[in-house]
Amino acid sequence: MYHAGRYGLRLARLLRCLALIWLGSIPLGAAATDIHWLWDDRCAECHGHSADFARSFLRITDNRLLGRHQFRELHLFLGNHYTPERDVDAVYDMLQAQVLTVPRYREECSACHGGAAEFIRNAMLVQSGTLTSRATRQPIDEFMQSHRRLDPQSIEFYLRLLKRVANEVYGE
Ligand code: HEC
Ligand code: HEC
């Protein structure tokens, strides 16, 4: 029967160590941008809070996001306006989602939790595709069933919102 001696075990450990170091040194490609961070860093000084800006100045017609100028194609505009090329789609999608989302989070949650993006960065992570509490590791889907006595529609609304913002913060 084969019996790994001490030397064999040590060698195996050493090899595993080297493999981890080697894996760690491979660049994993550019990480996704935190779109809320991007906005706060590059856009907020002129436009203020992103959702307020979106709700006040933008609208959606025929599935297209429009600003004050009816014929301006906002994808093209953003690409020439402070937004890095690789983030144009994500910024466009965020603004579109914000136009479509009523400000309930602000009214019902932010007094205790602050802004949604910051709340998510601090308190939640996405683990194998599931939005999860950093502190308790409980799936947020589960937690929200008994938080604040929300009715099923509100629970659905907030879960959709939190998952969307988590996606904007952490990327896909
Ligand atoms: C230095 C100030 C400044 C910064 C920084 C800035 N913007 Fe703007 N933005 C403007 C001004 C001024 C306009 C209006 C221009 C116009 O209508 O021709 C505008 C227009 C827009 C519009 C179109 C609004 C409409 O009604 O058509 C969008 C969308 C927009 N900005 C997004 C962004 C994003 C996203 C960023 C950051 C990546 C950003 N802006 C950074 C000043 C700024
Ligand atoms: C009166 C204060 C208060 C309000 C308002 C409030 N929460 Fe909470 N929330 C808490 C507290 C305190 C916790 C910590 C866990 C607990 O005690 O239930 C928490 C935890 C959470 C968590 C889990 C975070 C973690 O670290 O695991 C989520 C998600 C959450 N709240 C979402 C919401 C949403 C969405 C709303 C708006 C409908 C909301 N909360 C409104 C006080 C509040």
C-alpha cells in the first residue's frame, strides 16, 4: 500500500503553496467598475446625486433614455462626456433604472442605512451569485422576509433594488 511519508506531505504542501502564489500573480483582467463610485468621483460635483439627477432631468421614451435634448443619443453623448468608454453602458443602464425607480428607498430606508450603494458596500456581498449579509452570511432574500414587516410586493421591490445596486457596485 502506498504511504505518503513526511517528505511526500511536505512536498505536496510546498507545491500547493507555489500553485497558489502562481495563480495569485495572474492578472484577472480589469475588474468591473463600481459605477456609483465612478459617479461620485467624476460626475457628482456638477450633477449631484445620481438618482436625483436621473429623475429630475432624464426620461424614457420608446425604451430610450433621453435628456433635455430630444434627439441626443445619450450613449454617444456619455462617451464624449467624462465617462470612460468601457463604463458607458453601465452608466446608461444605471440612469435608466433610476428614472424607472420611485424614491422609496430614500423615504423608507435611508434614515437608518444611508445611501443604498454605501450600505451595500459595507454590509453585503455577492457570494456565488447570491446577495448575502457580510456579518451573518444570511441571504438577503431570506432576511428581508422578516425585516420592517414589509408586504410581499414591497419585499420584491426592495430585493430587486438591492440586487440591481449590488450589480452596479460589484459588477457582474
Ligand atoms: C464639469 C461639470 C460636469 C461634469 C464633471 C459632468 N457633467 Fe454631465 N453635464 C454637464 C453639463 C453642463 C451638461 C449639459 C450639457 C448640455 O446640455 O449640452 C451635462 C449633461 C449631462 C447629461 C445629459 C443631460 C440632458 O439633459 O441631456 C448626462 C446624462 C450627463 N451630463 C452625465 C454625466 C456623467 C455620467 C458624468 C460623469 C461621468 C458627468 N455628466 C460629468 C456638466 C458636467
Ligand atoms: C429604524 C431603522 C431601520 C429602517 C427604517 C430600516 N432598517 Fe434595515 N436594518 C436595521 C437594523 C438595526 C438592522 C440590523 C439587523 C436587525 O437588527 O434586524 C438592519 C438590517 C438590514 C439588512 C441586513 C444588513 C446586514 O448587515 O445583514 C438589510 C438588507 C436591510 N436592513 C434592508 C432595509 C431596507 C431595504 C429598508 C427599507 C425598507 C430598511 N432596511 C429599513 C434598521 C432599519
